[in-house]
Amino acid sequence: MSQDSFTFDQIIAPVGRQRFLEEYWTRKFLLQKGEKGRFTPILPWEELNRILEWHPPPQPQLRMFQEGVMVDLRRYIDGQVGALKLNAGGLVAALAQGATMILDAVHEVAPKAVALRASMEETLRCECVSNLYAGWRSQRGFNVHWDGHEVFVLQLAGRKRWQVYGPTRLHPLDEDIEKGEPPTGEPLWEGILEDGDLLYLPRGFWHVAYPLDEPSLH
């Protein structure tokens, strides 16, 4: 894979575009194993460090969660509105204690994520957003939940353990009054997402992810 740009067809390989759209898109989840390091150039740790150093941390673009609860931003962000500054010591301490860091809309600051987003929007004919998740310990960031949009998980570095459940309400939306009951049966899939793997989850599929006490980035 070229490290200069990333396209939808590259990240979904070896499943072809036509097969994916006909068989998986909005219908069923896909686990695609891949070569270690194949997604790393999209946003390596070094580039993430530069982003955190040079871009002020607006809210809610930079958030931290632990066991389904949002971490108080005053633990890792200093200053007044309009002059916010990242408290690196507080950020590292929260991560060390098991929090998950989330950087929303990372395509606004990471060039390769910009190119990939454009390719996905052209292919899928819908608006796409890329968010970054980083964790170090073994606590989950969120409880088991579903998203009101299609989800592509690209494991950039490290590993994470996932549990994937089927939908309890077909094609739900975030603003629906009826949310559907949480799953009670066994997961459709439970396993380790490793560096270079891809996981696709249609809207409404319940899921939860756990770091494995090592740096993980997806």
C-alpha cells in the first residue's frame, strides 16, 4: 500500500468494492485481517504527539472517557474558553489510570486522514467523519452501545479486544425515541483486533472494546 495516500479500495482489500457494497454495506459486520503496520502511516504516534502539541484542544473535539463516564476536562485542559491549553501531565496521568482519549474530526489536522475521508465519501456517497481513539490500560472507554451511523474501525497500532452483537432494532437513529433493548445473548463475534486489521459495523450493531494493557490506537 502506498504511504502517500489511502483510498477506500485499499483499506477494504482484499474484499472488492462491489462485493462490499452488495454483501456488507448496511447489512452485516466484516472482520478483515491485515498485515501489521498497513494502516500506521495514516496517523502514527509521532504525528499524534505533534497534533496535541500544536493544536489547541477545543471541546468536544478532545475528550476522555473511562468506563462509560466522561473524564472531567479540568484534569487535562487548562485556561479559559478561547485560550485553552493542553495539560500534558494531566493527560498522561488520566491515560495511565485507564482513560481512553478521543480526538474527534481528526481529518481536520491529519493530511492522510483527509485523503482517506474524501475517497470514502466518493465511494459511499455520504458524509464521513474520522475520529481517533487511544488507550493504554485495560478499562473500556464506553459501555456496550450502538452507533447511529456506519462504523469502520482501522487498528493503527497495538491491539484491542472487541465484542460485537447484532442489532436489537433495525437501522436505528440517534434521535429515535425508541432505542431498543441491550443485547442479552452471546456476541456475534468476540476477539482481538490487531495492528493492520479492519472491522466494519453497520448502524445499530451493539459493540464494546477493551484495550489490552498496552498502547492502542484506532
